[in-house]
Amino acid sequence: MLTRSEEDHLKAVHALLQTIGADGKAAKAAGTKDIAERLRTKASSVTDMLKKLAAKGYLKHEPYYGVKLTAKGETLALQLVRRHRLWETFLVERLGFGWDEVHEVAEQMEHVASDKLTDRLDDYLGNPGFDPHGDPIPDRKGKIRTKRTQRLSLCKGGEAVRIAAVSDTTDGLLRLLDSKGLRIGTQLTVLEVHAFDGSMDIKPKNGAAFSLSKDVSHHLQVERG
Amino acid sequence: MLTRSEEDHLKAVHALLQTIGADGKAAKAAGTKDIAERLRTKASSVTDMLKKLAAKGYLKHEPYYGVKLTAKGETLALQLVRRHRLWETFLVERLGFGWDEVHEVAEQMEHVASDKLTDRLDDYLGNPGFDPHGDPIPDRKGKIRTKRTQRLSLCKGGEAVRIAAVSDTTDGLLRLLDSKGLRIGTQLTVLEVHAFDGSMDIKPKNGAAFSLSKDVSHHLQVERG
DNA sequence: AATAAAAATTAGATATGTCTAAAATAAGTT
DNA sequence: AACTTATTTTAGACATATCTAATTTTTATT
């Protein structure tokens, strides 16, 4: 069993290795300074922790160079990411939290260790592929789906997206979409989201702008770009 | 902000002060030995912790006698009990956990500190008055309802109960209950619960035994005795 | 290539929460 | 009341996780 701090360090390493640097590619190893910044601690403290985690077999530490995760560490990090994103999804979709206020709480919940809990929560939420921010949720084996889609209703003003899927295929909904010229593949820009009722103004690439109720945008899965 | 260990000590004190002793009344103060046993630690460690919590104003510590909670400590302890029991309810009612396998997980979840989360969860669950074990759930002000009712579906074989309420008042359900002679106030004994489909065999006080599907027992609120 | 700057590590200090063993106090017993 | 037993506290040790300051190593610059 790892302590909370150990888990946090492992997750920070994982996140840094995912991050794409200025040169356009992901780093091969994470440095203590960056890890320290992420965890709001000091590089010397991180060094100590990395040694401990390396001794336990979660990562490889090459002094003065950096750390990489072992397979064991990667598995555990993905587990943490999985828990974090599942709880974020729960908070937003079931408890009505705003997508921007769930991070801190999920940061605490992700440390609750119970595979049964995680897997049941996953089922309860309908095995979502992506969290409210559009980040992919690893499945119980740690596998990550690559398509990045999210509900149109969760987009913010200014985002340019393409319709990827319609999640609830009701005749009425499809007819409505068709009448507005919206179908799979349609590219559009979100102009503004109205906090009052969740409705949004959108502008399809080849057409005039119009408004969409939250009931509709909720069922549209879009991908970025 | 309290540490996890501080919260655990506070909760242990609270639990011990609730407990009714051999003499039939609750203790006036909790002793270090009992607290230590509950937390699987040593009395000397508890003494240290009690001093710290007393210094922070959560409890009054009379050396060699015991501790009582201050109003501040009582509030916090009730908050922890509230969180614990709400999560237990969530685990059983929404994720399908068995009532006997939720304690450990809830023990971890109760330390997630967010009033917004707690209150939203409460609403999401329909502001339940009692957890799956029949223990009362303090409301957001710390108030505890005194009636102890729970779903018949959560009772185990051997329990003798009285029907207190029907939670989902569908015509069909009420007709069904009526045809079986079940109504508010009916006393009955649970003979056996079948793990396979959740159905149960019950015996009303004045009548022959018969079986009840989980769909039905789920909607019956009963009280003990 | 020499030097300056940045980053990582080590060494030693501090705070926390736990422990064991010994001393102090309270409660029970004859 | 004196003695025995149980409980609580104190004192000192230890492991963990953090920090600052000093040292080592790597990277960048002239």
C-alpha cells in the first residue's frame, strides 16, 4: 500500500511524461524540479521520495538525469488517473457540479483504494470514455480510448468542434438536428453559453448562427478541431 | 483542517460517548484505553492526540479521568458520521454493494472534506434518514432523526419488523400489498433472504408465510421490533 | 575549453505520529 | 486502611515526510 504522498508523486511523474514539450514531443524522463513545482514542494524532498519509489519498483531513477515509470508504476498511475476522471464524471453528471470545480474534490477521492468501488462506479456511469474535460478515462485494464469526444453541452464559448456522434438516438432529436442542418461531421463554433439555462449559440461552418437548448447539446458528442 | 488521524480520534471519542454501557447509560467521558482499542493503537499515543485536540478546542481533557467533546468537536464528529453514512447509503443503494462490505470503503470516503459534495450527495440520495444498517444520518445541521426505519429489502433473515411506510406509492404496488394482507403497522418476521434474486420469505404475525420479490421489499420501509 | 547558470543531490534540522518502558494516579479487594 | 491491579501519563526512541543550506553534476554561454 502506498501513502497518499507516494501516490501523488507517481501521478506527477506520469503526468509530466504525458506532457508534450516545446519541441513537440513528450519527455523521456521527468526531473525533480518539475515534479516539485507540480506538487508544491521542493526538489530535495522529491529526490527522497523518488528513491523510495524506485526501491519499491515503481520507477527507474537515474541520478542527475530523471525518472521513468516501470510497468508496475505505469499501471498504478493509470489506476489513479482512472479514479480521478471517473469521480470527476460522477460529480458533474450526477451531482451537478460545474466542470471547473471538481478537480480538488476528485484529487481527494482518487486516493480511496478499492477496485470494486472503481469498477462499480465505472458501470454506474455507463463506462464513459471521457471525463467532463474531454480527457480519456482508462478502462479497468488501463487501456485508454483514443477518440476524444465530449458532450457539446460541456463546451465553452470560442471552441471549434466537429459533431462525432449523437448519444441518445431519439427520432425527435434526429429530426430536429436534421432540420437545423446538423449531422455527423458538421463543423461548428460555439459562440456563447448562457449560464441561465445552459443554452448555447453556435455557428455551423457553412451557415448562419442560431441557438441550441441544453437538452439538445447534451446529446451531441463532439471532437475538437 | 484536521489530519486523518485527528478525525479518527474525534470520531472514536464520539462513538464511545454514544455507546451504552453495562449499567444501561452512556458514559460521561471516554478513556484512552478504549479509544486506543478502537483505533488499533496504544493508550499513550491516544493521550498525545487528545492533548493536541484539546489544545485546538475540539474536546476537554481531564487527566486520568477522560475526555468529552466540546460543541465544536461534537459538530465535527457529526459531520464525519454524516459523511460516513451517506457514502454507505450510496454504495449500497446505487452501486449495489452488500450492506456488510461498505464500512471499510466508507471509512476512507468520510475523510473527503467538501460541504458542497456532502450536501449534494445527500440530495442525490433523496435525503435519507437512515443508512443501510438502520443507523440515523445527521442532516446538514447535525440533527438526527429519531425514527429508525429502513428498507425491508435490506433486512436479514431472523429480523422481526413492523411496516412503517411505503416509499414508492404506485397503485399497482399498493394493490399487491393489500392482496397479501400487508399494510402500515403489520408486524412480520423475515425468514430467509435468497442471495440469488434478492427475494425474501416473510411471515406476517397473523398469517402464513410467503415470498416477496426484491422489487416489492425494496419499497417497504420498516422499523425494528 | 573555461566559466557561468541551472538542476539534482546530500546532509542535517524540524514536525508529526507512533511506539516501549517506566512512573503516576485511580479503582478494586481483602 | 493497606495492598494489588488497572489505567493513564510521561519520557525518550524511532520512522516518515518535509524543509534549508551546501555540494555535486549537468547544461548553456561566451
